Amino acid sequence: MAASRIRKDDTVICIAGSQRGKTGKVLEIDRGRERALVEGLNIVKKTLKRTNETPQGGIVEVEAPMALSNLMPYDPEAKKGVRIRSERKDGRPVRASAASGSAHKF
């Protein structure tokens, strides 16, 4: 399993597939399946069965998990997807952008 270059609450950009170029916030990560659930990306239609909670049933649009290999951390300073490197700041490891060199929240 690869190191965690993408974590929950990171802003990422999609680099492959039909969603290419779109950005979103990571809601959930499944390391076992190497997939991430990203807000606003990979929207699929799902049918709902009639229940007491949803008496009409119907079709809803939800985010589906997408492969981690199709995502890259997004750097707002560089305005593009960037590689991450590990640096030490005040004796603690921090993630920094390889493009701009800034260590901030992705």
C-alpha cells in the first residue's frame, strides 16, 4: 500500500477520466480498495426503493468512490495538481507542495 499522499478533507483535482480537471474535497477514503469519495465528483444515479423514509422512492444523484490514482492534491497557490513531499517544521513532519514549496492544508 502506498503512502498517504491524499487524506480526508484535502482538496484534490481529478487527473483522468470524464471528471478530468474538476476539483473537490475528499469526504472519505477506503485504503483497502484504494478509492476515495470526493464531493461533487463522479456523480452517479441511484434508484431508491419505496420505504417509510422515502415513500415516493425514485432516482437520486450521489457521489461514487473513485480510484486514488486518478486524484492529485490541489495547490491553490500554484492553481494545479501537485506532488507532495515531506518536510520537517518545528521538529514535526508536514506535507509540502513540490511545485510551490509551501506547507499548507491541501
